[in-house]
Amino acid sequence: AVDSHGFKTGLRRERAEAYGVSVAEAFTGDATDLGALVGDRRFDAVFVDAPCSGLGTLRRHVDIRWRLAEPLIAEHAALGARLLRSAAAQVAPGGLLAYATCTVTPEENAGVVDGFLASADGQGFSPIEQDGERFFATQLVPGGCDAHFLALLRRQG
């Protein structure tokens, strides 16, 4: 587990343990440079829960609509792209790379993943399709749950 804030690193460990999940290692640092935190180690699965505009949580956080500006979406997309590139470098051959957000904007979701897949860093990865869909996404609907996005990518072995 990696977070840029020390208090969140500890909080994530506590929450995981409350659900019976063991966190072998927790780091506080810059996830856009995972190599500096974990060295040259490779992992069978790496999960990126990218910071985003949070538009998928609009039903619970109505104030987002007044705080959000177009440049912020672009900033989140750029950060997501850096996080995805950094995480990809730590995925072992045959391993999984998951990229998730709680937003609905194409720029922060498919745009980030498609840009990664088209880049040199993404050349060894392929989306794992489910029911003919490259990505999983829920939408905001009246009376529904939050909206989320998930891309599962496999590194070719």
C-alpha cells in the first residue's frame, strides 16, 4: 500500500485489518515514482486507485459541482497517467494492473488508459475484457449507487 500522506497510510492499514486483510508493507511517498519506494521488485498485481474529480460520488457530495473546474479534470487525468505509468513498471510478466476512479469523465477514465496503452510504457499490456467490454463502469442514475470506473490490464509474459 502506498499513500502520499502518513496518516492515510496508517488508516489504510487499520481499515484493511478490520476487514481481515493483511497489508504486508505500507509506504508513505510519491506513487508517481514507485521505483524509489519499492526498488526493482515486481508484483503479480498492482492496483491504482487514482485521485480524480469524484463526479461519481456526486449524489453524496453535491458540493463537487460548485468546486469543479475543467482545468482540474485535466490535472487529475495527467496525474492518473503518471500513476499508471509508474505502477506499470512494477508489474511482473503475466501480472495484473488495475486502474480505478470514482468519476465519470472520459478524460480521467478511458482517456488515461487508452493513452497509456498507446504509449511505449503500455506496449506490453492488454485490457482484460468482460462481456465484450474493455472497461467496467457504473453510471450515476437516480436512486443508484456511486459511479466507478475500472480497467484491468494484463502484462504479457
